[in-house]
Amino acid sequence: MKRSYLKVAIALSFFLVVLPITSRFAAAQANVIDTAKAANQIGERYDGYLGVVDPKASEDIRVLTHETNVKRRAKYEEIARTNGISTGQVGRIAGAKLLEQAATGQHVMPREGEWVVK
């Protein structure tokens, strides 16, 4: 079981670090996401997905958050299938990494389910 989690962690590291910078469009989207995180409009959740923090966030931010989550879910499903674990488990492993990587001052949602400032 530990070996499976190690494979998942390695696959997620690739997904979280390498994939976002594979194209100019993806880099531009990552920049918008980073800017929205810094403005506390969106934040990382414990389940590996982005969430909207600010109810006044623009429709563009909401759409980008949704699109990002759809892409993440597809990748989590692929990793889960390869490693024989659930998509939820993969998401929670990714979420732990993403919460750890979140910058001080950004909103994150730990397992308790409420937004907090890191």
C-alpha cells in the first residue's frame, strides 16, 4: 500500500509542477490563478480542488476555477486507475501537497471545511 502512495505522490508531483507550464496558454492560466489566490478570490481545498473564497469573484475566475477542477479530476482519475485507489484518495493526497505549497496569507480550506488564512 505504501508503494502505491509513493507512486501517486510521484505522479502528482509531476502533475502539480510540470504540467502547468507545458504551454503558454497554461502558463497564462496559472498566472491568473496565482493572481486570484494572492487576491484571496480563490484558494486550495483539502480535497485537491480549487474553491471560490470571495463571493464577489468574477465570472471569469469562477469559470477558470471550474475548468481547472475538471482538468484536475481527469488527472486524478487517471492516477487512481493506474494505482488501484480511489479518485478521492488521489485528490486528498494532492490537496495535502497543495495546502502545504500555498503561500502565507492565502486562503486554504483544510479538512474541517472552513476557509482559513494560511
